[in-house]
Amino acid sequence: INVVTHGGGIMGQSDAIRTAIARGLVLYNGGAEGQDSELRDEFLRFDRSLLVNDPRRKEPKHQLGRGARRKKQKSYR
């Protein structure tokens, strides 16, 4: 199986490749019905990220700090 990816890092690309291969196998083995529910359930039991991407993304930086959560200490006196 040859897969071409663009963008992202090495780990992101490897996760995208394994998700694409798993989804392709589920659709290919399903035939005319569309999906092989037995294989799909087995993949979900083994590792959910094989068929479902991780929706977490980096939280953007906010003002008054160096990052998304870190802030400068506030002084009241």
C-alpha cells in the first residue's frame, strides 16, 4: 500500500495514514452494503482512533500571557 501525505508532522501523517487504511479496509470488505460492521466493531474495540480522528487542536495564545493558559501574575497593591 502506497500512501502520499502532505503537511503536518511525522506523527500526524502516520496517524492519518493508519486511519485512511483502516477506513479503506472497512469500506472494501463491506462490498455492496458499504461497510463491514464486524470489522468496524473490531477496529473500534482495538483502538478507536483507527476510524475516528482526534478532534483536539492547539488552543490559541491569549493576551497578558505567554501561552493559552499561562498568565502574568496580577498585583492588587
